[in-house]
Amino acid sequence: MWNNFPSYQDNRPGIANLLQCMNKWVTIQLTDGTNLHVYVTNANFNMASGFLTHQSYHSLVCNGTAIQNAQQDEACLNQWVQLVLPNGISLSFYLTHFDDQVVGGSFQSNQLFGLFNLVASVQCE
């Protein structure tokens, strides 16, 4: 009876591809051409933590103001900010680190799960 169902193969990259790249730099390309360069240090069903290069996002917004430098960032460390991707998608981001090259922090996993259908490729570096 159960053998009557057609097989379904989903070859799209997903969470398993990303987890294989844990503690490495990863390039994630979205279906719209957006490229994200991330370093995932921890991931579970609640949170995903790590770093993003500044080129991976359009802006970080804290208390209604875009963060432009480390001095502005100091007032926003260890709190939730809005991280806006180059394609306009806005995500809540718990900001823990900001320097000249990367931002660090955490995303709630439930908001990331919604993005997996937009992933075209995942490449470990």
C-alpha cells in the first residue's frame, strides 16, 4: 500500500549542507543572486550563532538608526537589532560583536527556516 506513493527527491541545499560547514566560512547564494558570507559557530533548533561579513548585509538598525561604525555599535551590543539583507529581507539579530570586517551574534532558528526555500547553493570555503 505505501509503495504506491511516488518518490520525491528534493535536491535543493538545506540545513544539512549548512551544518556540514560548521566552524568554516560559508558562501550561501540565494535564488535572487544575493550572496551571504557567514561563519556558523553554533546551531540548534532555537538559535544559530556566528559571524557575517559586512558585505553580506545592507544595514544593521538599532533603535531606528543604521549602525555605521564600531562607536555606534557599542550602545547596541548584547541586544536585538534588525539586520537587513541586500535583497531587503529583514531579520532580528542579537548583536554581540562588531569590528571592521564582521558582525557577530545570533538569529532565532525559526526565522532562518523560512529562508531555506530561497537557498540556491551552499559552499564551504
